[in-house]
Amino acid sequence: MPPRSNFQDTKASYRLIGNTSRRACTIISGDSIVSQTNLLYKLKKVVYSTRKFRVTIYPGNDTLLVMAMVMNFFMEK
């Protein structure tokens, strides 16, 4: 019988939920939102570009990891 261990895995698990055509996604770690993206649009403008989008990264998170996940998600299109 193997000895019992109280070791818990402390790796953060990230989930990415989104829609590539709308340039919108949310990165979630546990119960908290790490980052969100959405289309960059201007008021009073009927047609807006789908090539530009806004990224909001909340403080205390790994910005390079978030940017890599977002770019990988949008490039898989």
C-alpha cells in the first residue's frame, strides 16, 4: 500500500471561452476572470473593423501568458 500524501497540485488551470468571429473571449482561472477581449468600436459608427479588438487584463496575472493564449485563440481561425 503506497503511503498517503498531503501534497496538492498548485498549478493554475486556465479556461478560455469565446467566439473568434466576434473577437470576444474570456480567460478564467478558478472562480475569477483573468482577462477579457471584445471588439474595438466607436459610438456613432455603423460599420466597425473586426480586425481590431480590446484586451482587458486584470491585475496580478501573468500578462505574457494571457497574450499568448489570446493570440493563439484568434490565430486558429
